[in-house]
Amino acid sequence: MGAEEPPSPKDAKGNVIPGFEKTKTDPSASKGWQPFSDRKIRVGIAGYGLCHFGAAWGFHDHPNVEVVAVTDLIPGRCAELAKACRCAKTYPSCEEMIKDDKIEAVFIATDAPSHARLAASAVPAVWGSLEDADRLFEAVKKSGLKYMMFETSCGHADLWAMRQRYEAGELGKIIYSEGEYYHYCPNPYPGYNPKTNNIDLAGWRNGGPPQWYPTHSNAYYIGVTGGSFTEVCCMGMPGIAAHLRPENNPYKNPFGSEIALFRTSEGGMSRMAVCYDLPAADGEQGRVYGQKNEKVTVNTARPPLPPGLNEGTHRGGNHLMCDFVDAILRDRKPRVDVAQALNMTVAGIVAHQSALKNGELMKIPQYVL
């Protein structure tokens, strides 16, 4: 407990990447926490790229977790991840690590295009592929194992409270909701590049369609209600930055911003925005408006964290990590299971297709366990 945290990741200009600002220690974060099990889940962690994501979730500080192995394709980063997680065992790849039958759970913090193949926990669940979404869904169902996507908006205090109120019936059906993921990217972020086996500006992040990374905003309906989006009309605006022009990125993506209007499974509407070229806006945020707005009678606070943990990355990441651990220990459904993860992700893939067709209304595949 209490090991030195890795430095906050920074962009090319030396600015901390949004969402990775150091969280101030909250002395009351653990108030009321009670252990209920002495069991330690043996966890393997994959990925220590630009954002040091593998060590950002506090697994190594949870009293019911033992990080028994780590991996990264780049040897130097693998060694750094092992040090950050206080783990002696390393593997050259995730494929090798998951063969270790001592490992009970794996957290994947690798590049987004590899998430579906490795069965992701970081976001998004898949990268632009409806076929990968179907394959992942069937694989999780067949395995019988617990899958959770660590969608950080679901760990935010406001979204947590919205969900508690919704489940208690205090909001009724949601008529309208909105979410925004504003991440100003005037320059391409480095990402893992399989051609060079390194982190560089030609990696997977360069010019990706905004709605391929939609879960931070889409969580402000799906993460609140557990519902889904059934159809979408999306408009895109060409990006200003050079890497957001189709001739300069591997996705031929022309858009720096994509704004989607969704029909929800309740019959309501959601406006969800993902923008990479808004210098005056930043962050992950959203609102919900229901048919009712009754007085709050339920406990809307997030559960207390184990001693030594604060809220973590992206204003609540450690709450998601603890939920995943708790779901394994209690053998229950995790907060963002595979169906909800894919409903959050696939809606954005179809939204980008709509934007490429100048806002054509399109049906969205549905995932239900």
C-alpha cells in the first residue's frame, strides 16, 4: 500500500491529458468500509502505454487483490508496470499471460484496437467493428466468466446518483438525456503502432472517428438506465487539425466532432457528443431528465473505498475497480457487463456510419443477456 504513483501522462506540449489529473486525497473516502472476505483474487494486468493505464486503477492497493503478473509488448514499459504494481512476474504478451492458470482475472489496458481480441476492460469494448462486437458477445456468453468494461463515467458521483434514483423509480422513464466527451486534440496523441512495436504518432489514436470512442458520453443514458439506443441520426463536422482530415489518418475519417441524436429503448431521446476540436470545452459530463423528479429518498453516494484508495483516474475509476472485484467475490453481475458495454460502444460505431451518410437514420444492433 502507498507506493509512489506513476507520473500523470502528458501530451506533446507537456499538458496533463484530461482525465488523468492527480486526485486529491479524500480523508473520508474509506469511511464506513467493511471487509467481508479474506480472499485475494489473483489478477494479471496488461498495458502500460502513454497513459500508464495498467497501474492507474489501484488493483495493487486493493486488500482483496494480488497482482500476480503483468505484461506489455514493449520490454521497458513492462518493467515499469511491474514496478508500479509491485509484481515480480512478467510476460512478453497478453496472449502468453492469460495461459497462466494461476490468474483468476485480467485487466486489459492495451490499445483500443486490441480490446475485443483480448476481451477488454478499458474502453471502448471494440474498435469500429460490428463483427468484433458480435464475436466478443458470443465469447463472453460461452465462457461463463464475468466481463466488465471500466467505463469511467459510470464511476462519476453524479452518474452514480442518477442511477440510484432511476432504479428507485424517482425519475420515471427518461424523456431526454445528453452527454458530452470533449477532448481537445489539436495534435495527434501517440498510440501503440504494431508496425513499429512502439508508441508513436502513427499509432491507433491518430485521427480515429470521434464516435468510435463514445462510451464516456453514452454512459449518461445507458449507464444510468441499463437500457440502450435503438436508432441514430448523427452529423459530423470536419476537423480543423491536420490529423483529423481524411487524407492524413488511416481511418479516412473527415470529422473532428460528431453529434448524435439517439432514440432510446424507453422511447425517449438522447443527444450524445464526442468532440476533439473544441478548445474551450473539456471533460466528460451529462444530464438526464425524467417523467418524474421525486424527492431523493435513496442513498445516492458511491460506496466507501478500501483504506488507501482514493477515487482514482477519471473521477471515479477506483469505484469501478472495486465493483469488479466485489462482483467476483460475491458472484454477481458487474456494473457494466458485456451487454451494456457493447450497447454503449456499438451505438457510436453506427453513429459514425450515419455521419458519413449525412445524418441518415440508422438502426442499432441490440445486446441483451
